[in-house]
Amino acid sequence: MKRDGILEAFRGASSGISVNEILSRLRIDPFSAEGCAVEALLFFLPEIRYVDGRWRIVEPARADRILTAIESYASTTGRKVFRAAAALESLPLKDQPTIEELAGLLQSAGGAYSLLPNAMIKRNQ
């Protein structure tokens, strides 16, 4: 099942939908392995959240977009130390954090990354 197919099932469902509705729209048997896979994927898609008993499309928070950009850059390049600006250049201008915001985000992210004094990010893993 493709991500786009799952997101397409949400068309016109601004108040969210249940797993059974999603599977029905995708014409998938809820008791099949494919039905189980779709339900599992719902938990891992960043733009979908389970809220008040229904699956809903939500825009990822700004902090999530920043941390995702850093993680993506680190895993793509394989670098342990890299410039913050290089990791964040894919983000739109409105999502660019200040150095203070970035330091706070990295501290709250569980210690996977550290901000060095020269605006470099160090991967701690």
C-alpha cells in the first residue's frame, strides 16, 4: 500500500475517519494482511494522527519539521558534525529557527544531537 493511496482516502474527511472507513475507501479487506499493514502505517505517517477516536490529517508542528530536517541531513550525509545551516536549508524561511530556538529544540529532543558554539550540530549517537 502506498502512502499516497492512504492519504487519498482522507479526501473530504476533514473531521477524520476510522480505520474501517479508510479500508473501505481503499477496497481492502479489514481482516487481510494488507488491512493490518495499512493500520500499522497510520501510526508511522507524520501527517496523520489519531485524535478523539478518529484518524486525522494534521500539519506537522514546526519543531517536528526542524528535527526531521536535521535527522534527514545527518542520515543522508552520514556526518557526525555538520553545520546547522546546511541541515536546515531545505526548510522554508518561516521554519528557520534562531540559534536559541535550535539549542532548546536539540536539548528537548532526548540528547541525540548537541549544538556546538560555532553553530555546528554534533550527532551524539
